[in-house]
Amino acid sequence: MDQAELSIEQVLKRDIPWETYMNTKLVSAKGLQLLRRYDKKPESARAQLLDEDGPAYVHLFVSILRDIFKEETVEYVLALIYEMLSANPTRARLFHDESLANEDTYEPFLRLLWKGNWFIQEKSCKILAWIISARPKAGNAVIGNGIDDVLKGLVEWLCAQLKQPSHPTRGVPIAISCLSSLLKEPVVTADGLLYETCLCVWLLSYYEPAIEYLATSRTMQRLTEVVKNSTKEKVVRVVILTFRNLLPKGTFGAQMVDLGLPHIIQSLKTQAWSDEDLLDALNQLEEGLKDKIKKLSSFDKYKQEVLLGHLDWNPMHKEANFWRENVTCFEENDFQILRVLLTILDTSSDPRSLAVACFDISQFIQYHAAGRVIVADLKAKERVMKLMNHENTEVTKNALLCIQRLLLGAKYASFLQA
């Protein structure tokens, strides 16, 4: 059978000659005892053994992967570990137990990334990702030695997958998924590995088969966080170049607008960058996003304004046609935009944003058939009432209008003018 198509279930049906390994001193007597208690047992029994003696099983599995090279056995032990962690990912903490302080629990998996067939590579990659994510952390500091080398080894393998995938259809998705998870790791964001990881994503933005996977992963959100928080010019440059490449493709432009990238770009342009490529890319991306916003529907534009949290008296707020045509769009994602408007009432210190938010809520009450009930259910009355005593007259005027429409309902609301 093609190892790339092997399943965990097929591998775990094998009978491994553990006694033979003990006779050849590749497995200790204690190890054999642990295996006999664990192997082929029901999940509930295995879970109890891991609760009672988890570090001992981790030590045993890692030792087998270090000392035994027979492919069928390596696949079997990886399947045992994968099954153990997929059932409960928090068990990855067992690999960092104090009793294993002198054990290199990463080494076998890093080595197998390069030496094994696809089943072995894929399972080693996923197991490594679990173990890395479970490292003990103190603030943003990572407790543990050698993690830099581990991450560099993993990123190197991921880059190799992007250039020449070990599996024609699964190599690239695995690499993207793992890279996306690495972007949130403190040890990655704290040193040069962040640049290497972002560079991998930039390379992917030129690779058509990878683009659809990027669109459905959380990579865009991660990159947005990186570019907002990084002070390293080369990191910002490679992320901006990635955004520029992806802007015209598929739904990436709309994603960037939703993530507030136009506002972020404006902020980045005020900083003193020395790299001309970065400055050019920022200008190109800004213009490209402006064009994208123009092509978006009127509700998409409105949605972008609300999600950014900075409201102004743009014509659409008072256009009856806008509200008649788009009021049902407010129902999307469990009334997400209406909820954001209410959040603006709670959090914004900008009088204009508060006034417009009150007015828009009152418009929703007027134009949506169930607007009054929906707004009441979302506890809007209490929030708006607080603004009735605001020092800004524009805020109090629109808060009053909103309360009137909320109390009187749609039947009488049309008689009330802002």
C-alpha cells in the first residue's frame, strides 16, 4: 500500500513483535510491561494509564523512535502518539514533564521529517506542532532549551515542502497550516524566525495552488497582527509585499478591508521607514485597497466603516434607499454589524462616532420589520440612555432620537426626523 494513503486505523491493526525488541535490548523489560498494558487496549484504559503514568509512556515512545528504525514500527509508534494527542491535545504537556528534562523529546520527530515516507513526515510534523504549542511559558518567555534549533529545523522542512512537496496534494496544506500556527508562537515573534516564517508565506503568495489554502486558513489575521505589532522593517516589508501580491486574488481584498488594513496602512505610512521597496509597496497597497473599497457594494463600504469604529456623516447614513435596500444585510453573522454599533456606544470616546452610531441604530429600528424587538433584545436601551447626558449636543440629539424610535416603534418612527 502507498504509505501516503495509510490511515491511523490501518497502521494500528498491525501486531508489533515487542518481545523480540526486548530480547535484542531495543526495548527494556519495564518498557515491554508498559506496552503490554497499553497496546490494543480500549481508549478509556489507555487514557487512565496516561493519567497515571504519562511521562513514562512519552519516554518509552521517544526511546523507541530513537533506537528502532524499522519503518512499520516507526509508523506504529507515531500512530500511537498521534492518537494520544488528537484525543486530548493537552497531553502534549507530558513531553515537557520535569522527569524528561534530560531527554530530547524533539529529536526523533525532527529527524523523521526528513527520513520517513509521507505518513511518517505528516504525523511527525503534526506531533511537533502540538509539542511546541504545549511548551511551558512565562509571559512571553519560553521555558526550555534548544527550542530555536527545533523551530529552525521545522521551518526549514516547511520551506522544503513549499518548494517541492513530499505529497502532491497534502504537502502544501500541511505547511500552510503549520506556518499559520507558528505565527502566533511567542518564540517565533520574538526573534528572526518571524521573518523566516513570514518569508515562507510571501513565497506562497506566488504559488497558485497554495492561495486557496491561504484564503481559508487564519493566515491573513495572523499577518495583520504581525504587521500591527512588529517594529522590524524587514518583517513589515515582507508582510506588506505578501498583502500586495494577494490583494487582486479571490476574496483577499475583502478580507483585508474587513481586517481594517486601510487604517493600518495609513498608520504605517506615518513611520520613518528607510526601505524604498516598503514605501512603494505601502503606496501601491493603499491605492489598491481604495480601488477595492470602491468596487465593494454600498453595504460593504458601510460595514468597513463600522468595523473600523470611526463613524462620520457619510451620505449613506441618511439615505433612505441605502436602508431600504440593505437593512436585511444587518442580519448577517447574528447581527454582527448591529452588535458592533452597540460596542461603539460602550467604548468610543469620539462624539461623532457616538452620534452616528445612535442614529444608525435608530435607522435600523425604523427600516427593519422587527428592528425594535431586535434592538431591545440586545439591551440597547440602557446603553443609549447613558448618552442622553453626554456633554456633546450632537450625541444627545441622536441618542434621544434613538430612544424615541425604540419606545414608539416603527409605526410612528417615520414621523421623527433627525
